[in-house]
Amino acid sequence: MCKLHINLYLYIMDNKKQYTELLVDPSSFLPGVSIDCVVIGFDLTELNILLLQLKKHDLWMLPGGFIHLNEDMDQAATRILEERTGIKLPYLKQFHTFGDVNRRENTKFPGVNHMLGEPFEKMIAFLEKRFISSGYLSLVDIRNCAPTPDAMSDECTWIPVNLLPVLLYDHGDIVKKAMEQLRSRINYMPVGISLMPEKFTMKEFQTLYEKILNKSLDRGNFQKKMLKLEFLVRHEKKLSGGAHKAPYLYSFNKNRYNELVEKGIGYIN
Amino acid sequence: MCKLHINLYLYIMDNKKQYTELLVDPSSFLPGVSIDCVVIGFDLTELNILLLQLKKHDLWMLPGGFIHLNEDMDQAATRILEERTGIKLPYLKQFHTFGDVNRRENTKFPGVNHMLGEPFEKMIAFLEKRFISSGYLSLVDIRNCAPTPDAMSDECTWIPVNLLPVLLYDHGDIVKKAMEQLRSRINYMPVGISLMPEKFTMKEFQTLYEKILNKSLDRGNFQKKMLKLEFLVRHEKKLSGGAHKAPYLYSFNKNRYNELVEKGIGYIN
DNA sequence: ACAAAAGTGTTATCCTTACACCCATGT
DNA sequence: ACATGGGTGTAAGGATAACACTTTTGT
């Protein structure tokens, strides 16, 4: 069964962290429903996912939370994400709801049997019940992001997708499904505008696609295809990148780009 | 607010229908979570959706239900669908979870203020709470299907998608989202095997695609494309279809078809 | 001058599209 | 025989994939 609350308690007591957030009356939340966010960022080299860590137990999890009774589910996801990243209105879409009975038992907590103090009782009763969880996929510019741990964790950091640790519960499955979604719907998601910095080279843009699709693409064909779509604005050259021809910098024509994404920007092959 | 229970009560009392199902102890269900199924069938002419009707109020709704505490969400959807159609293991996939606060207020019930009898109290308390609902899309062979009304409704019938009545709550939105999903992911869904009868003509198969994509396709090109994929088995000709050349009948090579669907059968343009 | 990587060009091949043509069938 | 719709063919245009060529940079 769920031993999250036990670790919470131990953690809080050990670290004397403010824990008022955890004393929130859970009756203001929809019972049995949570939200987990797969937040993806790109550092021009690798795709990264935002994870929370309970250091004491070397336990990693996705940022998530609950839905207030007077709050739409999408609003809740936006709120939760803003709390963890400081970013308002990023690309954020629900991609799947996870409802297996045993979804919390894939990865067990390093359980310590301890009874909890009285002030937590309501929260415990709330957390102990079966939960289904809606997964939300978000694409954010890693450079605009201020990762902030929540009341339950002491780290909030970017981890490369190919170096993911074992995650809490079924969070590994949730990430996997999110990545599949990203791959198969890349043409219909604003991956460029959401994940790239203001200005970038064509190489960097191509690397983004290669990391998402998990295969290498032909340099010349990628360049020609993207340029022909006419959503890129060419700027001055970027000098001193090495002993070779300097690449141009590009930015997005946002109107044109968003139009195209609606219809699907072709780069699945 | 939700007045479903009131209508239920009136309906049951009026019709003296068996209502033991409604006295089920709702504490065996996950609270606040429901399932709604968009079941699609094809009669070789039109796409149809399976709907339930409360005749007395001329009120239509999607088949749906709740999730038992010891049941995976996908299992629940399968069970619910089997109860309404008699079909086991059809194509059935969750496509979106609807979680707006006001999702039940789009279409109001024709509300009658009435107090309910004691035996229903628990069910009422259960139903009155806010619900989120997971939408499942199912593709079934309309000829293998035995539509069966549930305890709350007195009709369960196929309605053509282009003649849908106003639906309960946000069920209209749910259908819309399902149809969008069907259209945009047609290449990755086994629409052929799931929706066509054992044997069919190329014209009928093309009509299926035209109804899903909502546009007409070139006859010759459709035929060549599908034949080149080599998942169709050609049989004897179908005679006496009219004063013209008799069309061949086809069936699916199921292994080959399912392989291709995994990778995506191309017919989005 | 040279290596390295960027930008562009070339070619063969395939796919798509729009139509045309001939064929089989029941009246 | 003939109208009707089925099966197949064709040709233009576009997209894709693989690779070659040229240009620009810092050392």
C-alpha cells in the first residue's frame, strides 16, 4: 500500500522544513484523482525531463498534484506546472489517464513503518485511497524555467531522458507514454517554438528532431525541408563556433509556424 | 446541479422496470470517476454511434458506467461495453479524460423537482458529486452487435453521426473529440478489420474512409493504394449488384493488416 | 593551406493526383 | 445495345533520400 505519507512525515520531521502545505484540508480536492506532469526541456544537446527528488531515499518522481473542487482539470495542471517552473501558459496537453488498480505498486517506497501524528490524519486518509492520474505533457523553454521543489521534495531538476532513474509508482510508464506521444505527434506539436531558444542554428534545430525521433536525419534534406516551409527567419551568422564555416542563426515566424503546426509540419519518416 | 437521480426515480416509478441495478451500493465504485464510450459502427453507408435513450424525456446519452474498486479502468470500459453490445474484446482505447468543473451543465436535464425515496440515498449522494469522465473510443462490427439498454434507459440504438440529437451533459463534446481522434489517427487504427463485415466490395471500403475523413477520395487511386499494401484477399465477384460490371469481394489478411496498422497505413492526405 | 562543418545542388526513385480507357453486367 | 459503374493504365508534378559539390571559418 501507499507509504508516501510516512516518508513525508519522516522527511519533514528530519529537515524541519515548512510543511504547512501538507496540512491543507484535502477535502478541498477531488478525491482519488491526481495529475502528473511530464515536462520536457531541450538544452540544445539532450531532451530533459523535470523531476522531483526525495534525497533521503534517492527517490525520484514527476511533478504533480491534485485538483481543487472548483477547478477544471486543465486549470489544475496549469497551476501545478506554474508552481514548479514559474512558467505561465506553456504548451500543456493531457495525453492519457492512468487507471490501473496496481499502478502504485510497480515501484515501492523504501517503506519505514511509522505512525503519523494527528495533524496529518485527514491527508493520510485522502492519500491512502486508490488514485487514477491524468498525465499532462508540457514543452517548455528550459532557459525560462525556474525549477522549484514542492513541499514533499527537496530537489527539482532537469534529468536527461536517456539517463532516467527508477521512478515512483508508474511514473516510468507515464514518461514512456508521453515520449511515444511526442514522437508520434511531433508534426502536430509546436516542438520548435516551445523548446528552442529565441535564436538557434539549423544544427541545433535538427538535433531536437533527432532526439525526439531517436534517429539521425540527413543534414541537407532537413535544412531544405525546414527552409521551404518558410517559418524560419534567417539572421546574422554566428561566428567563432569553431574552425569551419559559420552557421546562420534562425528564429521563428510565430504566426506562420503556428499556422503550419495546426495542419501538421511534416517530419515523420 | 445534477438531476439525473430525479429522472431515474421518476422513470423507474413510471415504468415499473426492474431497478435493482440502481440499488447497487455505490461504495463499490471509485467515487467521482466515470467512463463514457463512443462506440462506432459502419453499416456500409454511414458511420453510426451507439446511444442510449430515456424516451420519456427524449434524452440521449453515451453508454457509460463506473469503475469498481478492484478493477482497472480499461477493464471497466471493456465490461461496460460488453454489457451494452455483447461484444468481447473489440478495439477499445481511452482517448481523453474530461475534467471541466461544469461539464455536466452544458445540457441540462428536463428537471423535475421531486424528493427521492430512501433506498436511493446512497446512490444519490454518489451521483451528486463532481465527476470526471474518461472517454473510450470503440470500433465494432455493427452486425455482431446486440445493443442492450441499461437500467437507466429504455432504448439502445445506432444513430448516424451526422444526425446526432442533442446529448446529455458534455457528451456531444466527447463524441466530437472521438471523431477528431478517429480522423487524425485513422492510419494507426484498425478501422478496416474492426468496422467492415467479413466480405465487402472496394466501394464499400472506400465509403468507410470517406465517411471518417469527411471528404471524397479518388476511386482509382484508392483501389490501387489499398491493393498495393497487400492486406486484401480477393474473392469471387459479387453478381447482380446492378446493371454494370460486377465488383470483386474482398476480405482481410488479418496478420498482414495488423502488422501494417502498427506502422501506419497511409491514407491521410 | 587545411580541416571541419555549413550551405546548396543533383539525381534517381517513389508517391500522389487527376484523368482516361476499356471491360463486364443487367435491363 | 447501352448505360452504369468496376478495374486498370498513364502522365505530370511533387516529395524523398542519398550523396556530391562548393563555401566559409579558425587555426
